[in-house]
Amino acid sequence: MKVGIIIETNNPEKAWNGVRFGNATLAQGHEAKIFLMGAGVEIESITDEKFNARKQIEEFVTNKGIVYACGTCIKSRNQSETDVCPISTMIDCVNMVEWADKLVTF
């Protein structure tokens, strides 16, 4: 199965759960892609002691998960793209939605 995940929050627990879901998807042998938008592009700075979303997203990338990050959202926060959060577009988001068998949002 192909699972698309949209994360649009910087709430530590919600972002952490979104990426944990992606990691569980990969562990079950499925394909997973994450699109970060809005406050979700701040995911690398979410290092809550209990809900470490940054650690989860790094694990997701290590396990061959694909991450896209809204370029407009990144630029509006005066951030730069990173290996984990590459500049992407809404067309990339549309393409992920078309690709996915299932889509979830956090």
C-alpha cells in the first residue's frame, strides 16, 4: 500500500505521532511519503523531551521514507531547505495525493 501523510502542525505530540505513523507504515512493508506544510515545516526544531519529532523524522528518512516540505511555508518562516525538509511545491503535494492509496493528516 502507498500511504501519504500530511503534517501541518508544530505541536510536538501531534507531529511526533504523524511521523511515528509513517515509520510504522514503512515497518509494515508499505511505502510512505510525508508532506510538511504550514507549521509542520518546523519539524526539525521539535525536540520535545517526551515527543521528539525530529528524531522520528530522521528515522523516517533513514528508513527510505520520502519527505516533501512546502517551499512557501519554509520561506515564510525564514528557514532554508535541509536534507530532511527539501523545498517542494503544492504540485508535489497533489502528486503525492494522486500517488497514495490512503491519505492521513496530522
